[in-house]
Amino acid sequence: MSRILHLSPLLWLLVCSCQLNEPKAAVEEKSYYLFRAGYEPVHGEVVFSNLGDGTVGVSIDLQNTDARFDFPAHLHFGSIKEVGELAIRLEDVDGATGKSVTDLKDVVMPNGEQFRFEMLDEFNGSVKIHLSEGVLGQYVLTYGNIGANENYFADGITVCTGH
């Protein structure tokens, strides 16, 4: 009888801990491929996540980046075939990891609209990762269309002067 009494608190703890670890609701995401620009081997993916409370997470994951540098990342208006005015500056891509994470909360773009996850399907935009902020800033390392432009693809060397 005493053996059962000693196990009872352990069973109770196990049952309670299982109830506390309920699965979290799935995060809504949209991902877009980032193509190599010209002869650079850099490519990857950008993922937009609805984090709730009006926050949009933007994660960039690139392959073949140079560990010596950080690369500016931007969300632009217009497709990659257009110069495209800068809509939002994202966190730089760390060349050592190829990653960038930006949380956008209550961000108002130059056109006066607040950037929201729900607008992505209709957004006329593109993501461009640049070689640098300086003199080489107009040269794009990797790029991809998002939203309404998702199915448009262009190959070749891409430049950007819309800053």
C-alpha cells in the first residue's frame, strides 16, 4: 500500500506537466525564394511570419555568403524588374551565418501604409540583399519578388538605385 502512495505524487506530476505543455498555435508564414544575381552563388529564402499583435517577423536565410561582410537587406516597392523605392530597411544579413531576423511592429512605409502580414498577398514588392551600404550599394547580391509579384522571375545582374 505504501508503494502506491509514493507513486501517486509522481503520477500526478506527470499528468499535470503534460497538460501544461499544450502545443502552441501554428504561426502563419509566407516564404519566397531569393535568386542569385549575376554570377554570385548567393541564394536563399525570405520568410514572413505573422507573430500576432500586429508584428511581422522577416527571416532571411542565405547560402554561400562571405563571412567577412554583412549585407544590407531591404524591402522595396515594385518587382525586381523595377528600380523600386525603399519600403522598409531590414536587419543586415550576417555574412558568417547567412541569416537576418527583423521584427516589424507598427512600421509605417513611405507611402503612409502600415506594413501588415495580411497585405502580403497583394503587396507589389521585392526583397533585395545588397553588397554594401556604400559605393557598391546599388549592386544586388540576391533578390526575390514577393506578394503580387511572386510568380515573376528575371535572371541576370540586378542593380538598385531606389534608396
